[in-house]
Amino acid sequence: MTTQNAIDWPEKYLPGTGDNFVSNEVIVQGLTAAEVWRFLIDTSEWQGYYDNVADISFPQGGGPQLKDGLVFGFGTFGFPPLDALVVEFQAPADGVPGRLSWTAELNGPPEEHLDVLHAWLVEDLPGGRVRILTQETQLGQPAAALAGERPDPMLNGHQAWLDGLVGAASK
């Protein structure tokens, strides 16, 4: 039996306790975690394979490569640019999954305030396969409104991100 890894969740963002949560996963053959990781952490590549991201910035310098503690900003799902902070960063290694998480916040009155944790796990599996898992918890009134839309824009948007990421890493 093979056991797969899971996202490490801070209590505040525990799935099922917020206003919106989605989970998307792909497992593909013929790619490695390292090949996928390169395209995930390089924000200059995002707009080339994912059309739901815009206005990427690094207000304190750094970038375009994500790293632990990096502050960045980006727009997505029609929201103004969110203020983001990388809170977990572990590159994949032999037997160790890649882990990337950031918090993102849109400040404002309650009807506009959004607080997010977006997490990624990228791991090599036996048989020349790679597993990419992305999960996101959102808190706030805009998150609750997004959760009620059908089709689910966050679920579909994150699937497009996964599909684009796999496509970029496959080239």
C-alpha cells in the first residue's frame, strides 16, 4: 500500500471551517515533482499557462521566484490584487514532497474583506508519476458568495491552473 501526503493546515484555515473550500488534484505519468515545481514557484511563468491571474507584484522586492517569507501581490477571480505572503516553502526532494502555501488578504469592510490560505503539494509517486494537490480555504463574505456560484468558479479555476501547470511542465 502507498500512502500519499496531505496539506499541513493552520487551525484558522482548517478545511470545512471557513466560508469556501476547494480541493483539486491531478496525478500524471511522465513528469517529476522537480519539473512541475519549477513552473509553480516562478510567478513569471503563471500568466503563460493560467489566465486567471494578473497584476503580479513584489512590493518589498524579490521575485519572481517564490520563497519562504516572500511578500507578493496578484489579482485573481475578479478581485483587486491581494496582499500575499509565502508561509510554507519546501522544494521537493527524494522522498520529500514539495510544499508551498501562501496567505492572501484583501482588506476592507466586512462585505469586501477576504482572507485566504492557498496550499500546494507536489510529490513523486512510484511508477514515474507525479501528484499535484492544491487546496484553498477562504474566509469572508466574498468567499461565501463565491462558494454559492454554480458552476463553482474556484473549483474550475484551480483545475485550469493544474491543467496549465501540467501542460507547461510537459513541454
